[in-house]
Amino acid sequence: NAGVTQTPKFQVLKTGQSMTLQCAQDMNHEYMSWYRQDPGMGLRLIHYSVGAGITDQGEVPNGYNVSRSTTEDFPLRLLSAAPSQTSVYFCASSDPSARGAKETQYFGPGTRLLVL
Amino acid sequence: GNSVTQMEGPVTLSEEAFLTINCTYTATGYPSLFWYVQYPGEGLQLLLKATKADDKGSNKGFEATYRKETTSFHLEKGSVQVSDSAVYFCALSALNTGNQFYFGTGTSLTVIP
């Protein structure tokens, strides 16, 4: 299993540009989520999905869109990039029915985004 | 609501020193508790977890005990190594929010030789 994969690893954008951060998992997990990590603020939840066709907002959704057309993929779209969106973005997945030893959230390696 | 509060960093220790990173939580019901570790330039990976009160999670010499009476899950290690330098995140997942994860702000640990 590849686990959770993210592309690209690093991206530089100009203000106003749009882009899509890709996330895929091969563990058949129903639950997927996007976080951003900023210095001193830990991880903040942007959007999440409990299954294909279902998405919901997290703590900091403004400026981001998501869709979940398949169980495997959960792309994050920046509609019009702003310098405030400079951050490290992590995708994660989990099996919400898992309990005990199997209960955990798996993270991708992250995408570093710089918006100029 | 659900939340996690963990000790502010950064923490700097000498090799072989004792480590404690405090974590307390607020949750409805009976959450599962986790410690994740993030090494420089990498994503988060699970370090240990505990799924019910009085359980002790352990891995790589780290331990944490789920204390329901004090709503705490403090991370400890008896003798840290330089390779333990990383950022440590306390987290919980709660059934009442569809097993959504809630993370603390992270504690940066640097171990010097």
C-alpha cells in the first residue's frame, strides 16, 4: 500500500492564481480531510469528507473548495490564491468504523505552498 | 465541544534527560487519545494511542496513560535521544463528531548531545 499520497510537494503561486492540490489514498478509507499547518497554530481543519459525494467544512474553509467523486481521491482547490494561504497542507484519511488497534488517522507527506 | 490543549514549546533537553509533554482534553463522551510525531520535513505519523480510560499507550520508549479523572494524556520518555527531536501533537477522536480528529498546537522538542 502507498498509503496517502499528495502532489505536488512544493508549489509557488502568484496572488490570484488558482490550483488544485491532489490527495489519494489506497486504504479504502471513507473519511478524508485536509489540514493546514502554520507556525504556532498547529493543524487546522479546512474541509473533510465522510464518503464519496459528501463533503463538509472544517474550521478554516474560506478560499478553498473540495469534492469527493471517488473513495480514493480528495482534491483541494484554491480558487484565487492569497498570501494568507501560504502554508503546509496535509491530507489525511481514516476508517471511521475502526476501533482499537486499527483506529488512527494516516497522513500524507504534505504540500508546501508559497503565495507571492 | 471537543478540544485538546498541550504544553507550549519549544522544549530543549540534553540527551538522556527525562521528557514530559503535558496534554489535557475536553470531550463529550469517551474519546480515543493519540500522540503523533512530525519529524522535520515530513508528515505526521502515529506514535502511540489509548482508546479507553486507564489504558497506557507505548512505543519507541514513549508512554502515555489515559487519565479520565484528570482528562489528561501526558507523554513521557525516560531517556531522550537526539533522534527524538521533532514536533509532538496530542489529538483525540470522538464518536459524537464522526471520529473527527482534534489536534493540539504541537510541542517542538530539540535534544542536544
